[in-house]
Amino acid sequence: MTAEKAPAGRHYLDVWGVAKSFKGTRVMSDMNFRVERGELVSLLGPSGCGKSTLLRIIAGLLDADEGSVVLDGRDITRQPAHKRNISVVFQNYALFPHLTVAENVAFGLRARGMAKGATGAPVADALALVRMTEFADRPIAALSGGQQQRVAVARALVVGPDLLLLDEPFSALDRKLRETMQVELKSLLLDRGITAIFVTHDQEEAMGVSDRIAVMNAGRIEQFADPSTLYSRPASPFVMDFVGLSTRLEAVSKGRDGDLTVFDTAYGKVRAQENIPAGTRALVGVRPELVKPGEGENRIATTLADVMVLGSKTVLHGGAGEVDRILCELPGIRSGMARGDKVELGWAVGDTLVYGMAS
Amino acid sequence: MTSRIDRISLLAVPGLAYLAVIYALPLLILLAKSIRTPDGISFAEYAAFFSDDYNMGVLLRTLRVAALTTLLALLIAYPTAFAMNRAKGPMLTVFLVAMVLPMSLGVVVKAFAWSILFRANGFINTSLQWIGLTEKPVRMLFTETALVIGAANVFLPFMVLPIYAVVRQLDQRLPEAAASLGATPFFRFFHVTLPLTLPGVVAGSAFTFSMAISMYVIPSLIVGERQQTLSMLIARSFLYLRNEALGSTISAVLLAIAIIVVVFSSWLARRLEARQ
Ligand SMILES: Nc1ncnc2c1ncn2[C@@H]1O[C@H](COP(=O)(O)OP(=O)(O)OP(=O)(O)O)[C@@H](O)[C@H]1O
Ligand SMILES: [Mg+2]
């Protein structure tokens, strides 16, 4: 190791140059990840991209092969998990089955040496916070999924952690309950000013819950930005595809035409501001709610493959091929369009996303 | 629904019938003999047994040897079960074979192997003298220590396997959750790992203890006639003394201990499970 030092104190959590291999297989290399005090951050990515691995390295449940983890100015890289004061809410909650609800919540306090008699008040507060007061003496097995989740949150918060890590905390809940819990947890964490990192592979959850989202792919962070930037200006085709659906078309640059670059696609010409040299292959995209029938500077012609009326919106599907996909989302219920109709769809030049492809 | 359950429970009939004829009936006859005297029903045999210092000595030794055997087996088996849980593929097979193979060897062969190990010019004594720990050979064969070591060896699989079964079910994230809540390894062990594996410990200890109080071949071969155990006393009463009343009295005492162990351990196991 060289005598490099992490820039201590600049960021609340500073994960710096972390690498990890399992039995010789690199799953993470040169990971850099920084979180500010009081932030709610999501790690978003497909299964196996290394979200849990990063979380476990931060928590101290896994040793990094290289790099360091600095929390609030303390280098905790070599510290065992129990000395870090970082609480974790696990995917299936990992509540202690041999203890009651109250005993589970008291566990962290007891582990820190608090006398049994002294845990009553903080445990009652924590249970009240998650509205589980009347369940204090129940065994864990007698709770529903949502109730277990609340107990897990109370157990993690009662110790006053410096950082809260949540590994897919909502994935075992049904959709309705999941949305309720997301709102509840978010306001709980904001009220108490707790710095938290969520792991999820649900992009809506990430966008709803967090201040910033780190989109991960194959052990790397592709983009780390606030939800609106991530959605409107995805840094790569991967992020564009992973965060929300969009129209995407294979294209070839035809060079500049004034201030704009012209692209050839299978559905017509598309213009964009990015300067891409002529002859270069590229991917152009646009978010579906920005696409309108018969409006906008960029126009493409397609045959509707499907029209889905979803209530709050109507989605038109067009395009065909391995890569090409055309999506148009219109607010409310639209009638008068059907599968097989030929339509012209358009959008503004400024809304066009372009990714040059090195090849 | 009820008729379905009834039909399924019919499957237990052959087993129950077998147990009734082969196990319960002879046992009842045996018990009857312990309280039937020429003057009618009497517990005089029991009073005589418990007031005899020699018998009480044998009873205490039997309990002590069984308890120490259980303890030793537990101390060896508990970490072994965790090691087995970590082991994968061929290593796990080695563990399981190492557990099961000695069972097929038979106690007699093993006991003779130990006597080679324990005797005055055996391997252990030669080693001790060579290291310089002792000058003269230490007497090991025919001692209680040798008996406990040998018995723990024979019963080890019955301790390891129930614990292993529980350890295998242990959710690995529970100790991790405990660590992230600030629990030291020590606190984690005593508040999470141990309580959750206790049902396996109870089951293994009950097996080992009940086998150890009734063992006959192992003490006969390792300590011989000098230090009797209850089983040896029973055999002597029936075979040499031809005193059926005494033999069946001791059998009843042994049976009572075994029943207490089984009832207590299953009560304990149920209580532990109810908590989970
Ligand atoms: N203990 C381990 N041994 C070997 N490989 C592992 C281990 N843990 C994780 N991996 C591998 O590391 C990679 C990242 O795993 P990780 O669990 O971090 O993914 P994830 O993003 O959390 O996925 P998911 O959304 O499915 O939970 C995967 O390829 C996985 O197979
Ligand atoms: Mg994961």
C-alpha cells in the first residue's frame, strides 16, 4: 500500500477505492461512494450488481480487499461491525425468533451494556415511533410482514446509529403496504435527521424515498445524482433503461446541420444537440411522457403494436427489432387509437437523449 | 377430514403392537417382579436398595459417569457441529463418514483399541514419559476417566448430529444483525447463537445421557468388575446372584431415571421451541 490518505472529514461517509473479490472473482473494483450528513441515498441496480456487497462492506460484515471506509472523519475500514455504530435493516428483517418484540428492540441497548431495567423507556419510545406499542410482548412469529419490518426499524433506530443501512427493506411486503411504509420511513428518517442508505432494485421506490440515487451496474456506480437529473439526463444507456422506460432507437450520425446533429433511424430522421461525428453509431432515446402524436421537431412514423389503457395514463407501443422500442405515454384515458394504426409521434430536440457507441 | 386422519393413524398400529409385545410387556413383568414378594405387594426391595451404601455408591457413580460423559461429548460436539456446517462438498462427506463409520465398528473392537491406548506401556503413557510429564506410567485403564473418555467417544455422533441439524437451520444473518447492533462476539454467542442452538443441545444431551446411564459393555471392558455401574449390577443380580427381585428393582430405578430424562428434556425442548 502507498501512503495515500482518504480526504477525511470532507464527506460524512466516504467509501474510497474499495475492491472486493469472491474466490478470485472480482465483483467490485475501485468503488468510490460518498454520502453527506442527513442524506437519504439509494443504491439501485439489477440483481447481482454488488449492492449488498457494498452495504456489507460499509456495515463491517464483509472485509474490503482494498480501499477504505471513513465515517464522520473516523477511518472504520479495519473496525469490526460491532464497534461501528452502523445499524442494518435486513431484507427479511433478521429479527431474533427467541425474543419478544420488546426484547428485540432492547437487544442493541443491552449489547451496549445498558442494564435490563433501564431499557424500558427507550424501547417504549422506539415502539411508539413505529406504532407497535401494543405488540411489545408478542413473539416475533406472531407478527405480519409489515409489523416485523417496523420492529426491525425500531430495533435499528433505538441505539442512535451514526448511519442506517437498509437492504431491500420493503421487498417482502405487498405493493400497497410497501408504499405506506416508504412514506412512513422517509418522514421518520427526515424528522430525526438520520443518514441512511437504501438498497433496492425498484426504481420507483428509489426515486420516491431518496435525495440521491446511485445506479449500480456490475460492481460500478454508473451515475450518482438526484432523482430528477437521473430521470431527465441519464448518463448512460444502462441508466436510461434501468430508471424508467423510454423510447430507444439505433441510429447513425449524419453529421452537423447548423447547431444540431442529424441521426438516421429506421423510423425517420432525429435531431439532437450533442455533437456526434458523422458515421458514428449511436443510441437515441426520449422519455415516453415527452412524446406526443403529431407534435414536436423530431418526428418518427410507426405502426402501433399495442395500446394499453392504464387508467391514469394510456401507453402506446411502437417500433420493433432487438433494440428499437417506441413508447408514448399520454395522460388519462385515450380512445380512438388501436393496434395496427399508423401514427406519427414527435418530441422536442432538447428532450432527445444521445449516447455515442464506441465500435 | 377426521376419517382421513384416522386412516393415517392406522399406520402406527404395527409399530405400536410391536412395541407393546417386545418392549412394554416384558418391562411390566419385570416391574411386577420388583414389587411382588411371597407376602404380597411390597416396596421392601426398593427400601433395601436405597438404604444400602454400596448400591447408592453405584447409583451415584453411574449418574456421575453419565453426566461427565454427556458434558465431554457436548464440549467436543458443539464446535464440531459448527465446523461441519461450514464444511462443503468432500470435506462435509469426510465429517459425516467420520461420524457414522465408527458406529459400525462395534463397541468391543473400540474398547480393545482404547486399552492399547490407555495401558501402562500404551501410547499415551509412552508419550507422557517421553515428554517428561511423568516418570512412571499413569494408571488410566480401569479408571473412571478412561471410562468417560471412551463413552464420550462412542456416543459422540448422537450428540453431534442433533446439534448439527439445528446449526444448519440457524439463520446466518442473526449473528450479523446482532453484530450491527453492537454485540461483541461473546455477547452474540450467549444471546443469539447459544439460545437458538439449545434445542439441539438438549436433544443430543438427552440421547447421550440416557445411553450413558444404561451402558454395559463399555464399562465392563474399560473398568471391569471393580467399579460397578447400575447396568453391571443388574446383570450380576440376574446372571450370578439369581436375585430377580433385586435385578428388577434396579432395572426399575434405571428406567425411572431414563423416563425423567426423556420427559424433562422434551418439556425443555418444547419450551425452547415455544419461545421461537
Ligand atoms: N459470499 C459470496 N460468495 C461468492 N460470491 C458472492 C458472495 N456474495 C456475493 N457474491 C457475488 O457477488 C456479486 C454481487 O452480489 P450482491 O449480493 O452484492 O448483489 P446484489 O446487488 O445485492 O444483488 P441482489 O439484488 O440480488 O441482492 C454477485 O455476483 C454474487 O454472486
Ligand atoms: Mg442484495
